[in-house]
Amino acid sequence: MEKAEILAAYQTQFGTEGADVFFSPGRINVIGEHTDYNGGHVFPCAISLGTYGAFGFRDDQEVHLYSGNMEGDEVVFALTDDQPETEASRTWANYFKGMLTYLRAQFKQIDRGFNLYVYGNLPYGSGLSSSASIELLMGNVLRDEFDLAIDSIELVKLGQKNGK
């Protein structure tokens, strides 16, 4: 997906221009498939497929998520809402919401709402770590946009915590 494409999709969805574009790759495990989340040794490699995101701030305390992969409406919730989504058509947002919740617990400067348009080209359930790609996308978006002092390893650890 080209940067212009995701920004155009963001503008169509939210009616305003997106400020930044992000990408989080999927991965393969050359050895150790299905052992990474059990603490085993793996030999991962990033791939060119992954999750794209276009971001823009809001002037309120709401988070608006929209996935170009999921049929349905935006998932909208208050910035302070830390409860998982339970409606089947909205549960995809829990990967994003979980990372937001964990990072807000550590960083009080996440204090304003935002829009996030996401699109992924990783096949679900293919073993290419689509959920990790989503979680790290959200972590990197929040780190960059809210100037959080957290390194990539800590974001990975939060993603592992989020996925359980």
C-alpha cells in the first residue's frame, strides 16, 4: 500500500487529513514456529507484509478506529475506556485498545483523542504474526505521536502481555 493510498482512505473515513503514516511488519519464524509465545527459542525474520496505519489527532477525548479489512463501522470509545470490546464485530479493536490501556497506565501524556485508520495485508491465521503487527503498530503510533520514552523491546513486551 502506498502512503498516498492510506492517507486518501483516512480522509474518506474521517473527513480530515491524516497527519502521519506508520507501518508494522509481519514476521516469519525460520525455526521455532508456535514456540515464541511459549517462551521458546525462535529465529524470526520481518517480512514486507504487515499493518499500515494513518493517524490524526482529535479535539476531544475519543478514539476512533477504522479497519479497511473489517466490514462495519468505526469503533469509537473514550480515551479512558479500558474495557475490552465484546461485540463480535468490534473485538478486532481490542489489540489496539489493550496497547493503549497499557501505555496510558505508564504515560499520562496520552491525553487527547485520535483517529486511526488501519489496513493490513497479512492473511489472518497464517502464522505471520498479524496480531503482533497490530499491537506494535499501535505502540509505535502512540510512542511517536505522544513522545513516549519507551524503547522497542518494552513495546514488544507490552504486546506479549496484551496478547494473553
